[in-house]
Amino acid sequence: MTLSGELIAFFGLALVAILGGVLLITLTKVVHMVIALVFTFLSIAGIYLLLSAEFVAVVQILIYSGAITIVMLFGIMLTKHQESDEPAKGGWGKITLLLAIAGFAVAVYLGIYNLDIPVQPATLHEENTKQIGIELFSKYVIPFEVMSVLLLVALVGAIVLAKKDDEEGDQS
Amino acid sequence: MTGVPLSAYLVLALVLFCIGLYGALTKRNAVIVLISIELMLNAANINLVAFSKLGVTPSITGQVFSLFTITIAAAEAAVGLAILMSLYRNRKTVNVDEMDIMKH
């Protein structure tokens, strides 16, 4: 396999993504973990660009490395936490968990490592956003509307849950 | 011109999923547990987008589906944090080990 630019870009992005994930596991301060994960989200956006999904890549940057990270940082700042998340009582539980996850990884890897589908010519990169828009509003219009209702429900639910209910006593 | 094979993307998604799974099961701060779940959802999204380009019949459907998944993940993060806030107000902790009010 020749070393094409696409391959180099893939390996760089994959390295940064996995490094961010490993830092999430190993770092001790909670804020640092979230910052490490921003790198993972950004490099996943780069992976989407390689897969000719420009619109999804931009959405990934906006939603994940923008919105969700900020919301999580708010969650950390607003709750009093120990500065560093000390690991739980290690020992056998953690080792068993590692073995279980390794077993899962090996099982899935055996299924996918030689998966070879002949590459079909695709035109996903030509006017990507326009294609998504046409598909979304012709074929998937009902899921789209259901999704908007779901977002409304989540918005109302989040407000109701997080609202201060200190005047609960005097309202009947 | 040899591109990146499909299995490379799938292995990357598998590694990220396993990291997220480990984080979600071992971390004690509930915010970190939530964000590990986001990492797992992201790994699933990589699979969707990879199959949308390199699958048997390439089409835009995989990308549309991953947009739906991202929407669900955002809603989940908002509701999860709201539950966390309300729990924190009552119990003064974000430690998942101490969230056992429904256990006994």
C-alpha cells in the first residue's frame, strides 16, 4: 500500500483521537479530561472530512466541540467536586472490567479486520449539503419533524428538572 | 490510488468505543461518565459515516442518520446534566458511588 496523503491524514487524525481518549482515562483533574476530549472530537471531525461528509464534520465541530463541551464544563463548574477524580478502589473489579472490554474488542475485531467491500464510486462530495437537504426534506421529513418534537421535549424537561423548586412548600 | 480501507475506520471506531466504555464504567465523577457516553456515540457515528461512503451501496443516508444521532446525543447531554444538577441540589454529590438512593 503506497503512502498517500489520505493515509497520512488518517493516521494523524486517528492518533490524535485515540490520544485524547487515553488522556481522558489517565488524567486526574476533571477539567483537563474534558479539554482532552475536545481534541478527540476535533479529529473525528477531520475523519468525517476524509469520508467526504463535510456537513457532518461542521456539525460535529459546532455541536460536540462547541456546545456539548461547554455544557459539560458548566456542569463541572456548577457542582462542587473534588479537584481530582481519585480512582475507585482498583483491585479485582477493575482488572475484570479490563479483561471483559478486551474480550469484547477482540471479538469485534475478529469480525471486522478483513472486512473487504469493493469500493463503489460515490458522489457524496459533490454538493454534499444540498444532497443532505434534499434527502432530509423529501425522504426523511417525518423523522425530522419527530426530532424537532424530541428536542422540544428535551428542552422543557431539562428546564423543569434543573429549575429551583424552593417555593414548592407554599404552592398547593 | 489506494484510499484508506473500510476496516481501518471500523478499528478506529472500535478503539474509541472501548475507551468510552472503560471510562463510563470506571470514572466516579458523573460528568465524566456522561462525556464518556458521548465518546461512545461518536464512535458509532464514525461507523455510520464510514459505511455511507465505503459500504456496499454508497449513499447519503448514512450521513443523514448520523445527523439524527448527533441530535439525540445533544438532547441526552442536556437532560443528563439537568438530572445531575437536580441530584446535586438534593444530595450534594456528583460521585456515582454515592448515588444509591434507590438501591435500598
